[in-house]
Amino acid sequence: QRADSFGESLRSLSGNQGSQIQAVEEEIETCLQQSDALRQSILKQAFSGQLVPQNPDDEPAAVLLQRIKAEKASQKPKGTTRKAASV
């Protein structure tokens, strides 16, 4: 909000300075949009494993999840006992 009012103040300048300021603001807006698009692209590539070389020796995620479930199932469930509330 503060930046908007500052931008409005700058735009109110007359003549060539006002149009230069408007051109700079438009360039900044374009750069911000490009930055956002680049950030999204990087995140997409990161989550799909395209940013770093993949190790062919790594086990697939499905196998890892299966192993974790098996380990959890083999562990003894911890008993949850409640003490009787004293009245």
C-alpha cells in the first residue's frame, strides 16, 4: 500500500520525468512477473527431480514407503493406558 501511494506521487510529476517513472514502474512489474514465473519453473523442476543428476542406485519412492510401513508394522504398538480420574 505504501509503495502504491509512493508510485502515485511519482506519477503525478509533470512532463518527461513522469513518463520515465511510469516506464520504470512497468519494467519493474514485468521483471517481477518474470521472477515469479522463473520461481515456479524452478520449483516444478526441483519436485520432478530435474535439477540434479539422479542416482540410479536410489530405490524408488514406492519401495521406500513400503519398507517404512513394514518397519512400523513390525514394531510393538505402544500401549496407551489411562489412569482413572480421581473424583
